[in-house]
Amino acid sequence: MNQTKAKIKVAVLYGGRSGEHEVSLQSAASVVKHLDAEQFEIVPVGIDKEGRWHLNDIKQIANEGALKALPLKTKSSELLPSPTNISNQTVKNVQQQNAQHKLFDVAFPVMHGTLCEDGTLQGLLELADVPYVGAGVLASAVAMDKDVSKRLISGAGIKTSPFTTIKRGAWDTNPDRCLQWITREFDYPVFVKPANTGSSVGIQKVKRAEDLAAAINEAFLYDTKILIEKALNVRELELSVLENPNYGKPPLVSVAGEVAPNHEFYSYEAKYLDEKGANLLIPAPIPAATMQAAQAMAAQVFELLECEGMARIDLFMDKATGELYFNEANTLPGFTSISMYPKLWEASGLAYPQLLSRLVELAIARHQRKQNLKRDWALPAVANSVD
């Protein structure tokens, strides 16, 4: 008698307490649509802007037809134990409500920005001993911080755009000194960026010194540390990187794509609000040697930042010289219908459903490896000495 293999229960975590909450709803809708229904049972877990976790009904969502954004139904959903009331059992109780019935087997965070992909959620899942898709705590935190990631990458000999950082305390104490320093060190235009946001939230391109203070104040609304970065004359390249299913082997890298924005730069509006905000060229129209160099750099960055699972590595290519620069790494990249990460893999021969299945498999395999680690240590027994 043939036994049907039980489906893997995948908790799609979406929403979150970040400025990219709405983007996450779009990514989650796309992931839910493309997860293989033959392999996986989908458990939608929405996190609202107050940090409360809601168990939504996938059947109810499916009945609403094609969705651009996965709804977070707070009124009709079951409110789960909140991880804000943290204990060593809190999230485990979310995962496993009783010993006989697991709510889910693996978590698939489809969340972007602070408190989502910066290592905080990953740390919570680690404490709860829950398998999860994507990078671990260290890589998530480092990649999210544009300052720290650029310093690590520069230390390895990879070029980045010239930049400096300002912390909120220094700005509040002496803004004139900060402005003088920036004017002395940089020519305009410059980009002003919160250090720990994604999706271009809070980023502004400043062309005149008189506009700099306002841009800095705007960026400090989103973070307590910001970057001032020289605006180079470059083309924007993006590459999708995937952990090798053969553990220990080099990561897999897609073809490079080019983002050609129709706005001043690839802003939040260009990415998500304007359907014609940018042209996505896949593969990027660049020389073969440049393509190979970009793929090698993306793989190197992935490993330097200790990434696991997946990451989208964003590079700059100087329009005059063709030289490559590291821009940033995204450990939970967008998964909307127009997002580059899945599109680049589709262009490289890995279809969206297979990509999602691979990510879940990688998460489970990593968790199993960690289960084999020794968690306790005892001093060796000391024999009684004889005088």
C-alpha cells in the first residue's frame, strides 16, 4: 500500500514592523502563488505594524483570486503568541502548538527592512530552533548595515563608492561641523542614505550644498546612522546568488541584470509605485569578460559576508572605464512579480517554483547540520591524586 508523502508545512512570514511592510505583502503574494502545492502546505503568518503575529487562512486568501498583495487579515485571523513577550518557548509555541500537531515545519520570511532582515527575526527563529529560509543572524545584520558591509568588502580589496557616515548624536551636537566636513570631502552630487534600510527607503540624491541638511534630516527619520556617498557615473548591475545544494561548494550565481531607471535614480517610487520606473535588462548588455567578473565578485561578496541561502548582490559599473564597484547586498531580496532576484534565476535556467523549493530545502539542510552540533560541554573527570 503506497503512503502519500506528507507535505512540508511552510510558514510564509510577511508584513513586519518596517517601512517596507507594503512591499512585503507584494512579495508574499508572489511566493504563495509559486510555492509548489504538491510539496508544500502554506501557512500564512502575517506580522502587523505593531508586531503582533496573525495566523491567516490560506483557503480564505485563495478564494479572493489573483492578488497583487497578500492581505494581512487582523480581524478574522487567529492572534498567535507574540514574540515581543519573549521567553525561550514563545516562538516554539507558535511553531508547535502542542506536541502532536506542528503548525509549520519551516519558516519562509518574505519580509524586508529593519526588524525583518537585519538579524533580529533570524535570531528569534534561532532561539526557537526553527528552520528558516535565508541568511543567518550574522550575515543578515552585516549586509543590512551599508556602512559595516562596505568596510568589510573594502578590506578584502573590492572597490566601493567613496563614502562617510554620520551618527545622530554627532549631527544633533554640531550639524555645522558635519556639513563642513562633507563639503570638504565630497563634490556634488552625493547620495544620502539611512544605513539600515532597503528598497531605497529614505534615500535622496543631493545636487546642491543648500539641500544637504534637509536630506540628512530626512534620512535620520529612518535610522540613527546615515551614509553620505559620492554619486558615480555608473550603470547598476544586480546578480542573484544561491547557496550551493552541495554543501561546501562555491555558491551559484545568475547572469547579471541591469537596472536602467527612468527616474533620477532607482528610488522607492521607481521600484514599486511607477510601473515604468525602470527598465530591467536581463541579461545585462555588457561584455562577456565583464559578466564573468561581475559573477565572480558577487560570489566573493556572498562568501565574505558569510551569506547562506540567498542574496542579491548589487554592483556598479563605471560607464567610462567598465570598472566594477560593490554597492550593497540584500539577504531577503524582493520576490514580487517584477523583482530581479527570481527573474535573474529564471533567465539562468531555474524557474520560480524550483527556486522556492530549493530555498526551503537549503533551510532544512542547514537546520539539520546545526542539530548535529554539540550543545553542551563538561570538564573531563580528574583522577584523584595520591600524595
